[in-house]
Amino acid sequence: MKRAGTEPGPWGSSLEGARRGRSSCFCWLCLSWVLRRSALDCTLRCAERRQELAARGPQFVIRRVARLNAHNEWKESRMKRLSALLLLLALLFVGCEAKKANEPKTEGTEEKAKADEPKTDEAKADEPKTDEAKADEPKTDEAKADEPKTDEAKAEEAGEASDALAAGVTQHYGAAFELADEPMALADAVAKLDELLEKKVKVASKVKTSCRKKGCWMQLEPLAEGQEPVRVTFKDYGFFVPKHADGASAIMEGSFVRETLSENQRKHHAEEAKAPQEEIDAIKGDVETLKFEATGVELTGA
């Protein structure tokens, strides 16, 4: 049931359109009345002028009155044409306003209506995803493969070595040695570090400890008291050593590199080596240390 005032009227299909039409028409009619009032005032002034000229003589008055009458008629005809033109413009304006009021939706309302509509699954799939939405999505196998892998993950892929090395038993891990020279003592190699840095060398030393989780790294006996031990990793995580290789004699082939270990990394390595909690808590700050990246290792159990 329609409410009163919503039926189609002469100015549009809505009550608001009709109000605008009546207001516009009223304005134009007022303007037309003002113009006609001006014409009437002009006619009165002409009548007064005729009375003033009556005293000048009949012939002069006749000519003057004729000229004034002709001029007044011309002005009245021009005012009529102007009034008709103004009325026509008023009707055109009212008709345009009524047409706009009858339109169901404008461009702005259509966009707003589309935005308020519930989105389908296909529309949601086409929308660009934010970083938070991408982070919440379950990762595919390909995405997992592209992620950087931790030491433990790489160790799981390569497989684990045995838990311990029997005393007196010699075992080779990784690639075969390429250098035929006798191995240098670790102290001698560190003394010539500027010459040997990032060059392939063969070094001999004692193992202090190794990774207790996967055997993916080991530490050599420090050269001096309180000195940070040299950490040995294995190139491309291609091989691993026994988890309990403490005290074993090691011959390694590879290269020395410098690295900076953060406090968290140092504590993580200590936890993997099963160090006492007091020793882990005593680790503070970042340190620049020496690392040996080995391509092959030969261990002899202690």
C-alpha cells in the first residue's frame, strides 16, 4: 500500500520532485510579475508626460503622443516576448528536475548498492589478498619447499649419523679429501688465517662437542682459555657426524670463514650441545667468531 503523496504527480514520481517543481515555477512567476510591474510603471510615466506636454500646443502634443504610443506598444510587445521566453525556460527546468526525480538510481547509488551486496566465493577469490590473509592461509607443499630451512630441517632431510663413535675407530664423513698434504694443526692455521681465509685447507684438531640433536655441527677445542671455540659446519648439509663425538681426533678439509653470532644463536648452540643451564645463562652479547666449513671430515674415536 502506497503512502499518501507518493503517487505520480505533474512534477515527478516522488513528493520531493513535486515540491521542487512548484518552488521553481513560483520563482519564475514572481519574476514575470516583476517585469510586468515595471512595464506598468513605464506606462504611468508616459501618461504623466502627456499631461505635461498638453500645454505646449495641439500639434506638438499629437505628434509627441503618437511617438510615445508607438514606443510604448513596442516595449509592451518586447516584454510579452521576454515573459513567454522566461515561462518556457521555467517549464523546461521543472521538467528536467522531474526527470531526475523519476530515475531509480544514480551512478553513485549504484556503486554503493554494489558495495553493499554480499560477495560470492568467486568475487572473493578475485580480490587481492593482504599480507595477513596470506599468512593465515594453509601453505602448500611447494610453498613449504621454497621456505628457508633451519639446521634441524636440513639435517632431517640428509639423515642422521650414528649416536657415538667407538674408541680407536676411524670413520670418514662427507667427500673424499682432495689435498694430499699433511693436515695443519689448528693453531698453525689460525696463525696464518689472513693467508688461508676462504681457501681450501686440511686441518687437524680435537672435537670439544657436537650437536646432540642431529650431529649437524661440532666445536673444536679452544686454542686458549676463555676463547670462543671454532665451530665446524658441513657444506650444504651434505653429511653429519656422530652426536657424541666429544674428544675425537678430527682431520677436516674445507675453508675458514668469519661470522657474527648473535646472543640467541650462541644460546641455541649451547642448548643443542646439552650445556648446563648456568653456562647458557652466562652467554651475553654478539661475538665475531671463526667458522670452518668442511667438505669432508675424518674422525677417530677417543
